[in-house]
Amino acid sequence: MNASSATRSVMTRSARHRRPWRTRTALAITAALACVPAVTVPAHAFGPGTHTKITESALGGFQKKSLEAMAAGDLGDDEWGAIRGSDKGDYYPKQTRYHCDDADYLKVSGYPRSRQQATDELLACIQTSVEEFHKAVVAAGELVDSKGHINTKEVGLDHRCKYNDSPGRAKCTVFEHLGRAWHAIEDFYSHSNWTDQKVPEKDISVTNPPGLQKTTPAPFFTLRAYSNQSTATWEAEARKEIGKVPDVATGCAGGEYEHGSKDLNNCNRRINHYDDADGKGGLSKEGSRAKIDHNGDNAEKVATEDIKRQWQDFQDELLARYSNGHGKKMICTLTHDAPTDATCK
Ligand SMILES: [Zn+2]
């Protein structure tokens, strides 16, 4: 990498992380600020606040402030909804674990990565979601006391949740963990070929990987089931499911960190996450790939369906784990802005 491309990589990386599913407008601004060459952004690329749109669409029955605490994009004053938490701080550059990147593989001779390496990267992302799901379930235990009364100080939203890994109100903690679990899942659909059309152009290559044409959520994000199994058990199950789709891939995010690595990624000759300087070839629906057929729309649709599933599974886990009506009350404290024992029966 020469000096100018190294500079471009660093500058675009810092810009892109602020708004990973970005807009034409945002890109124009960040491109101007970051001195990058003009990059074509398709009209149907994942737009502003796509994480917000997906999460809001998936969550039924939430009152206004609670929905904002979970799903908002940028609230100003260095505040955001939980779904954006992985776009902040130390979570930015951990592309594999928190953004489901770097699970790239193509069945061609001499591809720099093996299928197993790609699967291991995907498993690391799934693991993040499973662990965060479990933490959210545990944190929910503080929403209601042992007698089934709402812990009022743990559920108020008179001031906004701060998602900074520090102990806070239980409701905020539950949202923070769910946000991290769900962000990675939403990213999987944006960053992978799961819902893409079969072959975008003519020949399969690293800049033209095959699409899997899936119309339903991926079976290897069954967080509720996995969180109740040993790591070895769920990993074996997930590995089996991934084995059924040997062409599944997410793009290599250049200049970022893979799972367990302290070295920056080298994405040469690999399927990339980002488009090249000509605005082509990246797998992510942040870029040109979104406009091929309806790839962007399809990814958004299935991501929304998956988060609906995840929210239902989370509620089911609370109902199963916390008996005597406590689980039901916990769900009410999460969806209501000012829950009380009288309004959450
Ligand atoms: Zn992300």
C-alpha cells in the first residue's frame, strides 16, 4: 500500500464508522471532509438510519421513549439508541465480532482463505450475539423485585440511557446488550450475500461473488436456543448450518481487525466489504451491491424479519426463565415509558 492509499484508508475508515449504513448525503459530506475520491453510491443503498428503520419496524408495542432508547440513530449530545452502540468507541474497528465482517470465502483455486477460516469468523460474530442475548436476559432480572414489584428506579426514562458499558438502570442495560446482539445480526444481512441475487453480473469472482437468494432469516442466529446450550454444542450446530450454505460470505473489511487478531486486515485478492475507488466490487449493501436487482431492499426486509424473531425469542425466554408473572411484567417495563405495578399487571 502506498502512502496516499494508506492515508485514504485511514480517513475513510474513520468516516465510515460513524454511519455504516450511510446516505448519499452523508457520504458526500464525509467524502469531502475525508478527501476521498468520489465514490458512486447507488440510489437504493442502505440509507440513513437503516439500523433504526429495521429495529423500529421489528418492535411492536413499544411506547415512544422506549423505542427511541432502543432504536434511535443519533440523538445529539453524544447520545444514541442502543442499536447504534456497536458503531461507537472501541466497538468500531472490531469488524468480525460486532459487525459480522471478514467471513469471506470463494470456491476458486488459490483463494487466500479457507472455508473453515470464513466459518470461524462467522462463528465469532454469532458468539457475540449469543453472549449479548444472555447478558440481556440476566440484566432483565433487576427490572422486577423478588415479590414481583417493578423496581421503579431501574426502569425510568426521565433522562436518557447512556450506552457506555457502565452500570446503569437495568432497562438501559437490557437495551444495551440487545442492541449489540441485534446490530451484528442486522449487519450480517447488510454485509453478506445471504439475500443477494444469484450472480450479479456474468462471471463469479472476488468482485462478483454469488448471491444465495435467501428470503428468510439465517438459521445460525437462533440466539435463544444457543444461549441455553454449551458453547461446544451450539457451535457444532451453527457450523452444521453454515456447512449447508458453503458459498455464504461476508466481505473483508480492509484496515480493520479480524477475530482474535492484533494485525490489520489484508484484503488483497479477497471479497471485500467496501467498494473500490471506482465504486464497484464490495459485498456490503452500503455500496454498489445494493442496487443490483433489489439486493438492498431484500437485505433490509429479511433483517427486519430476523429482529422480529429475536424480539419474540427474547420475550419467550423472559417468560420461561422468570416465573410467577415476573417475566410478563419485565416485558411491560421494557416497552412502556413509565411502567408501574398498576399499568403492568
Ligand atoms: Zn455495524
